[in-house]
Amino acid sequence: MKLLCFLPLLLLSICSCSPKAEVSFEGSDLIGSWDWVSTGGGFTGKLNETPASTGTTVRLDLLANGRYTIAEDGDEHSQGTYTITLQRSIYSGGEDRYITYSDDLPPVGVAFSGIIRLVGVDSLTISDNSHDGIGSLFARR
């Protein structure tokens, strides 16, 4: 008798399950040219660099074919491919998009690899996903 009560409940729970939502990693909303605006954070939390304070401009180009270029003061410093995956974020506690690159990046004091988020349609942040780390803000060109 218990089996007869349990069986309809089991069938109902199986039928009501939907397939897991598919997550897109392509990052099409990130495609474009991005100008570095600022970098902040660090161990003391007092790091605050901008193109004006450093005398350096930086541009990050993310192309639809999965390629990137990074230019400093108009000179290309790095190019290759980028990958967007999901990684556990210290900021949200959930899974967020994380960007990495195929080549070594120039050490210009800008966060290029890390949790990547759009802020509106014309700004994005990349934060290195570590406590006492740094994060950079970029504006769409």
C-alpha cells in the first residue's frame, strides 16, 4: 500500500523536472574595444590608479572570434585568444564569468584576468577574484 502511495508522487516529481538551463560562455555582450578607466583595491585598499595618474592609456579589444589585443599608449603589447568560463566568485558567492588569456599579459597595473561583469552597456569590470586583490574598470570605446 505504501508503494502505491509513493509511486504517483515519484512519477509526479520526475515529470515536473525540467532540463538544466544551458549557460552561454561566449560573452557576446563583452565584444568590443574597452578603454581602461581605473584600477583599485590591493592589500591596503588604497590603490587607485587611472590613466591620468600613471600617464598610460590601455585598450583591451575582445573580438567575436575569441581573439584579443591589448595596447598600451597605442602600441600593441599582447595578442592571442581569450576564454570565458564560469568560476566561483568571492564577490557574489555564486558562479560568475571568468576571463583568461592564452598569452602572458603586460604588467601594467591593470586587472585583465578575473571575474568579468558588465556595468550597464558601456562599462565593465574585471576583478582578480582574490581577497586583497585588484579590480579594473573599463569603458566601451
